[in-house]
Amino acid sequence: MKKIKLSLMITASLLLVFIIVTMFNTLTLQSRQPSPKHVNGSIKEDHAINTLSKAIQFKTVSYQDRSKMDLKEFDSFISFLELSFPMVHEELELEKVNGYALVYKWKGNDSTKLPIGLTSHYDVVPVLEGTEANWEHDPFSGTIAEGKIWGRGTLDDKIGVIGVLEAAEHLLSEGYQPSRDIYLMFGHDEEIGGDKGAAMIVSTLNERGIKFDFVLDEGGAIVENMVPGVNKPVGVVGVSEKGSATAELSIEGSGGHSSQPKDRTNIGRIAGAIAKLEKNQFPADLRGPVEDLFEFVAPEMSFGMKYVFANKFIFEPVIEKILLKQPASAALIRTTIAPTIFHAGEQYNALPEKASAIVNLRLMPGDSLEEVKDFIEKTIDDEDIKVTIEGSEASGVSSIDSWHFKSIQQSAKNVYEEAVIAPYLMFAGSDAKHYDSIAENTYRFLPVQLTSEDLNRMHGTNEHISIENYLKAISFYMEVIIEANKEQ
Ligand SMILES: [Zn+2]
């Protein structure tokens, strides 16, 4: 009886310690959001709205087959910028890299400071053939209706080009003088990889020894109901983007007639290898930018969720399990595999001599191509299957403790007072990766508040932006310029 009483007492006191520690962690969790400051100045709204509307009307469409690109439209777009932003074109130096990628240099008055760069792209994806009629307004009309501007590029990413230029034009009209150099850089082929645009801008600037404190590109937006347990909209600033690689699994061997098959055929072995990879996925780990994301949102969560995230040291396996349930959140915490192409066989009664499959992989920061290949080989455990891999690893991870990130977070907070602004890991590729080599930090953020439906419209049908959001985006770019110029 005494023994039972003693063990009960021990259990009770351990439980009490557990409760005290975990409650302490929850209640002392500090918010990582700055207080919003008053937004500077008011912009010329009519000019801004009409200019974006007109910008949409140029069919600056990118195609994988570059010969299909109508370069006359690109030329006209550049001339249109000159007419629309007279002060920018008078006060800033414009250089056309490779004919179409635009670099505007706004000279600062303190040469001891490193420059910052604001970048976006003015090419857009095509409108899928056969979907034109599904648009409420013609995709290249730039229609202004229902408090919105409609058309391809309103979100991705003419809003970035026109938004940044509107911000600069406005600041110039008020006599604003930056202390550090500011580069406004606009690519013309982001949607097909940026090789002739952003990549060439980077190599040109690199030759001149130009290094940036940070470069800000398009990327995460502010979205409602994005993180469970957070009632406020959450704005995510990409501090890294996942790598993208392709692995080929192939096998060659004797074929033969289908009337006398071997137990293990080439198709069966490649299919078996894929099945093994799907069953034994890359290990999940809540680390890096995703761990940071939860550190930033946890203090803003409802009590239950806050309790879980404040005590990650205990609940991490549970959190990971929950995140693994949905493809979108699973992709945040592990390198993903997606079999996308399968090649084998030509005739119904002949066993193919060759079989191969292509697997698309999205790599977590820190996972090297070599490690990923190793993992695939060990998992499929079939020496006859040859594995080759090519592609790119994840970009570097930019700082979240420096003034660079803080100036972006502060600027977003000034404009979107309600939003929680946090770092995150981007799945999609952007031009930002090209800037990695010449910028200490690269951030990816589109300063607009969207619904998850809007996100689908980005490369889809009925892309549009509300005028309210667009004007806020311009304010954000002004804030970033001002905030970043206060810093060393
Ligand atoms: Zn884009």
C-alpha cells in the first residue's frame, strides 16, 4: 500500500513539474512582430491604377520556345515605362542587359553602404489555349472593374514592376534621396528560368564587383487561414527556396517473348523501385526556415496550438505527423519525390529491354544532390537499376535576425497592420536564386493579401488584383526603401 502511494506521489509530482514547465514556456512565448509605424505619404492613385492597367495590355508572354516570344511587345513595354515614369527615367541610370532585362540604378549619397535591390519580372505565362472564354474580362485588357484590375500579370508579376516604379516615382517627386544605392531590376524571362534576364543581370553586376545587402523578389504573400490556430492573416517572406532535381531510374536487360516471362521483368523492377520510394519517403524534420516560421507564428496562436508549439521539444514528433498529413505541409519538412514520367515497352507481346522512370525531387535546404542520390539507391536496393541525378540544390538560407529581414517585416507590418509576418521556405522557383551569389540575403515576398483562390489564379484563369491591395503594395515598396535606408 505504501509503495503504491509513493509511486503515485512521484507520478503526481512529475506531472506537476511537466505542467509547470510547459505552461511557463507557453505563457512566456514572446511575440516576434514589430509594432506598425505610420505609413509615409499618399500616392497618386489614378496614375498608379491606370499604369498597371496599361501595363497588362502588352503581351509580354514567355514561351519555352523563345522564338515564339513577340519581342516587339517587350520593346513597346519598355518604351511605355519611359513615358509612364518620367522622374525615374530622368534621375536613375537605366541599363538594358541583353536588350530586355532592365537595371535602374538610384544613386545613394553614402558610398560606404552596400546597395539593396528590388527585383521582379515583366514577362507573363501564356493564357492556356481554350481557356480564353473562361475569363470574366479579356486577359490582356487590363480592365478596371469591381474595384479590381484584371488580367495576366496583375499578380505575377507586373504588379512588382509597376509597384516598385510607382514607389520610386513618388519618392522622387517628394525629393527623397536614398543614402545607399538602390537597384531596381526587372527580368523578362523569369517564367522560363531567367537565364537571359536575371542570370545575365547578376553576371553583369558581379563583373563590376557589386554586392548587395539584400535583394527582394516576388514570393510568399499574405494569406488568411494559412496557418491553423492563427486567426490573423499570415504574410510569409521566403528566406530560401527548395532545390529542384530530376532523377532517372533505368534498367537494361534481356527482353524476350511475353509468353515466357521471367519472374522479374524490367517494368516490374522499375515499378517496384518507385513503390519503395513512395513507401519509404525522405525523413521529415522540422528545421531551418520552417522551424523559424512556426517560431514566428506560435506566439500569435490560440492557446492550445501555442502550447504545442511552445513545447516543441516534446511535441515535435506530433507536429511532424500532423504536417505530413497534407501534401502542402509535408513538402515543408522533407525532400519530396514525385514520379512524373515512365518509359517502357512498345508492343503488347514483347518484354521491353529497357525501362526507365523520371522522378522529380524538391530538395530541402541542406540536402545535397549526392545525399539524395544515395538515399534513392539505398531505398530501391537494386544494383541493376542505374540512378542518375541532375538539378539544383536548395538556395542558401537568408538571415532572419539581421536588419535586412527586419526592414522587410517592419515595412509589411506598417502597411498590413493586422498581419503576422514570418519567414518561410518557398517551394516554387523564382529569380531570387540567381541573386544568391551577389547578395548577402535574398527575400521573396509579394506584398499583397490574397485568398487561396487568388493563389490559383496566378498562372490560371481570371488573374486579378484588388485596387486596395495594389495601392498597399506600392506603399510597401516605399516603406522598404525608407526602412532600408535608415540602416547601416
Ligand atoms: Zn513570377
